[in-house]
Amino acid sequence: MRMLLHKFDSSLTHSILTWPDWVQPFMLVVTSIGQPLVTLTVAFAISAVGLMRANVPLVISGLAAAGTLGIGTLLKILLHRDRPITDYVLMMRYETFSFPSGHSLGSMVSFGLLAYLLWHFLPHPWGLVSAGILALLIFSVGISRIYLGAHYPSDVLAGWLLGSVALVIIIFVIQPKL
């Protein structure tokens, strides 16, 4: 299994690293949008809107999105997977582990929740357009982590998967509405 995972990671990483150099500034911007500080801010902003509207499910939804990042951090500590050895990782301010990708997880749950809310709140077609743009952002954040050398593809997939599970639970159990 480990050999199959290594082959998957190596193959996909190699494919993404063949992209032209002019993509790098875009990837740096996108990865900064996916930082945990940004995704936590989005989650807490959703909770704040819920507080202002006395909307308990919305408050809980934002807090659950933020809590999912905490779960991701605990998994990083427990699973202890080293990051790829790249220039980008060597220049990182904080030394953290690789699995799962916190950027991918946070983007999926926070921007995914925001997409869900905007899709239902904004009039057609703007809700759909907003959700589509946020979906592209979620995808781009994950790809940026691979392109920049911060994560293996399996780290990104795990972040997306964990974020998706949390998002499904938030949407179908807590049932937030604006």
C-alpha cells in the first residue's frame, strides 16, 4: 500500500511540477488565500453573522468549520508525516507535519460552507456563480500546495476528504441557513 501511495504521489507531483514558471505567482497568491488564518477567519465570520442574526445553526456551523481545522492539526501531530524536502518547505516559518494538508482541509470546509450559503442566499445565477468560483478556489489551493512543494498529493486529497466529510455533516446535521 505504501509503495502504491508513493507511486501516486510521485507521478502526480511530477505532472504538476512540469507546469510553466509563470504559474508560480498565481500559486503563491492562491496558497496565501488558503492559509489557516484566512479559513479560520471565514469560519468565524460565518459564526459572527449567525450571532448578529440570532441564528444558532449558523453560529454552530462556523464553529464546526473552525473545529475541523483543529482536528486536522491533531491528525498532523498523531500521524507525524514529514513534508517533502523542497526549497519552499525549508523557507516555511513554522515547522509542521504534512498529512493532512491544513490549507486543503480549511479551504474545503470554510470556503465550501461559504459557497453553500451563498448558493442559497444570492439570487440566481449569482449564487451558482459564487459557489463555482469558491469551488475553483478550493481546488486551486490544493493544487498550489503540491505545485509549491509544501505537500504530497495524498496530503491534499486527505485534506479535501476530511473537509468534505465535515462539510457534509455541517450541511445535513446542523443545517445552516442565512
